[in-house]
Amino acid sequence: MNSEDFVEAIKRYVMDGAIEDTIANLNSPPGRRVHPQERARSDWYNGLSDVERDHVNSAIATAAHSRSTALEHAVLRGASGEVAKP
């Protein structure tokens, strides 16, 4: 597996999973004893209109993509020997 394949796998399995899991947890927090803060976030999220939920989901995806891009740059720079020395 080369660095590009590794980054693509991270995007597919980690980032996309994180987005889906975050949205699913907002929609319906897992567990029998949900922490009050998680319950409050879920209640808030479920009280939003479809358009508002789409905005929140988009913000979650944007944040995940931003971190993924930063990871990609770090991995690819590291693979090419461009890592900054301390």
C-alpha cells in the first residue's frame, strides 16, 4: 500500500465513518444511560428543521474533511521526505 492508498483508506473508513457515527449519535445517542449533555444535543438536533439538520450535517462533514486533508498533507509530505525538522 502506498501513501496515496493509505490516505484514501483513511478517508473511506475513518473519516466517512466518523461523519456517519456523529450524525447517528446526534439523532439517537447509544446506550441505556445517555449522558445528559448528549441527550440535550440530541433533543436540540432532532428539534431542527430538515434544512437546519442538513446545515449541521454539512458542518460535521466539513470539519472531518478538513482534518482528513491535514492528515493527507502530513502523510504525503512525510512519505516524500518533506517533514520539517525540529
